[in-house]
Amino acid sequence: MNQLIPTLQDPPGARAAPDRPPRVALVSAGWHRDIVASGIAAMRAELEHSAIPPERVRHLEVPGAFEIPLHALRLARSGEVDAIIACALVVNGGIYRHEFVAAAVIDGLMRVQLDTDVPVFSAVLTPRDFHEHAEHQRFFREHFVTKGTEAARACVQTLASLRSIARMG
């Protein structure tokens, strides 16, 4: 599950044909894997519910949130995916840098999207307060289900609207 799995349904480097479901990459951070995994599972479920079969969805786990934009850029440039969804939990670990990391990740993801014309979505969350106890872990696992579902829905809706714009031109 942590590696990109090649699909044979479209030629390498080609965008998904309009009559085929899009190819979506999920890129997640390994930090707080147990919490982030609930977001990835929700994304997969929502994409499948939206008629994107599992073989059209790839998952890549990277060490942390800071590594997500570079991997998203490489995926976008590869031509192998039609959209990318990022998922991570960036927490205050006692030294004031979590806000800088989160801002850098979000800015990087926006840059990838604008530079490559591949839509990128974010479920990279930065809670104000997070503590390693059962109540917060449960809350954020559930919250990631909500945010993962929302990100996948936004992905499906955006891909549909972009396809409609392409048909206009």
C-alpha cells in the first residue's frame, strides 16, 4: 500500500480518457500514521462510491508532511495521475515550527497545482491543540474520516468541472 502501483488501463504519461475514470494519487505522511490512515481509508471509500475503482487509486506514504509537495510534484509531472490528494497531521511537538511546516506544505501543494495543471487537494490538518492521549487520538481519527471524505468529494467534483471546461474548448 505504500508504493505506487502501475495501472495498465492507460498508456504511461497519458491523461485519463474522458470515458474512463480518473486516476488519483493519495500521498500521506507517515507521522501519526494511525490517525492519517483513517483519512486515507475515507478517501478510498468516497472515491469508490464516486465510481473511481480501487485500481485507479494509488497510495504513496512519505516520511512526513514536509515531503508531500515534492512527491506531489513528481507525480503530477509524471502524467500518470489526474489528481492528487494529500493527507497529514502536523502537530505542535513542543517547538514552534508546526505552523511553518503546515504553511510550507499548503503553499507547496498550491504551487504544484498551478505549475502542472494537475488538481491537488489537501487534508493536511494542523490542530491548535493535540495531545497523545486516547481522547484526542479518537477525535482526530474521526475528524480525518470527515476531512478525507470531503477532500475526495472535492476531487471528484473538480475533475468533473475541469472535464466540462475541456469539452467547451
